Amino acid sequence: MAPNLLKTLATLKRHPSALLLSVQLLGVVLYPAMEHTAPGRAAFGAFGMLVLALALWVVNRGPAVNWIAWLLAAPAVLLSLLAGGGIGPPGLAVAAQLLEGALYFYAAGGLTAYMLRDHRVTGDELFAAGATFTLLAWAFAFAYLVCQQWFPGSFVAAVDPQAPRTWMELLFLSFSTLSGVGLSDIMPIRPPARALVMLEQFAGVMYIALVVSRLIGLATSRAIARRDAED
């Protein structure tokens, strides 16, 4: 049992991006069950802390400056805990969301730099491509949360159109926008919200065009070179 555990830990250490990606995809599955009850919201907060910790771990593996990540993460965690406990003014939750979104953007930038720093594609870099996509989706979802609190009525939906959109709805909008599939029933109707959606559309297109296509090209070239060497 112990050798298997050590082997698993060694694998996770070599591929931290895979763990981050897995946890975030697990969150997509679990979030719908967390939104509507008090225990679920508490679990949601704890899960968010876990994702933040993993994001910090992954950034530490890349070329990003670590102190910037901690400068964003530490107050984000503190403000989230205070807001969750009902301590302090109502604006604490918005400030925490703003800092969390900034950390996810920073982590996505750190992972992008990690993938672009050389001309060799590793297994962890392939996982990093997926993790960076999810980090961007989370970052823009937090941006949408802040936007609808600063500018009420920023988003409408097919169901209960005038109500503030939930985290899951805004995350769904973020994934739909970033991937370019256009399947979301959540619509931005105020100018700041539309500006954020346009920025995410641009980010999604550029990410696929510049980062993912480069990784695919490098991996294909490596496979061709290996095949030629074997022949």
C-alpha cells in the first residue's frame, strides 16, 4: 500500500497540472449540488479554497513570480472567510471574488508562460493546456460575478430573467464563451458585461490559435521525428 501511495504522490508531483484540471472538472460536476443549501455553500467555500491552493502550487512550478500569487491569494482567502462568517461590510465578498479572479488570471498566465518557455512538449504541459482553459473559465466567471454586483441587471436568462445569476450559471456562460460554442442561455445586456464577454471571446480564440495549436504542432513534429528515426 505504501509503495503505491508513494508512486501516486510522485506522479502528482510530476504532473500538478493534471491534479488541478481534475479537481476543477470535479467542481463542475459537484457545484450544482452545493448552491442551494447552507451545508452545500460551506462545502463550496471549502472547495474554492482547495482550488486556490492547487492554483498556487501549479504557479510555483512555472516561471511566474510567486510572491504576486501569494499577495493575491492570502487576502482573497481572508476576505472569503470573513464574508462567509458574516463579519464586516457586504463589500468583502465582492473584494474576495475580485482577488480570486485576479489570481486565476495570474495562474493562467503563469501556466501559459510555462507551456511556451521551450520547444519540448511534456505530459504535464498537455495537462496544463486543459488546466489553463479551466483557470480562464473560472477567472471570467468571477469577473462576471463582480460585474453583476457592481452593475445590477448585467445578465438575463431564459428562466427568472431579472434575478441575479448564480455561480453555476455564470460559469456555464464562461465556458460557452471561452470555447466559442455559443450555447449559453445567459445573455449580457449591460455594456460592462458585454465588454467582459467580448474580452473572453478574444481570449478563447487567441488561446486556441497561439497556445494549443503550438503544442499540437510541437507534439506532431516530435512524433514525426521519432518515426523517421525508427525508420
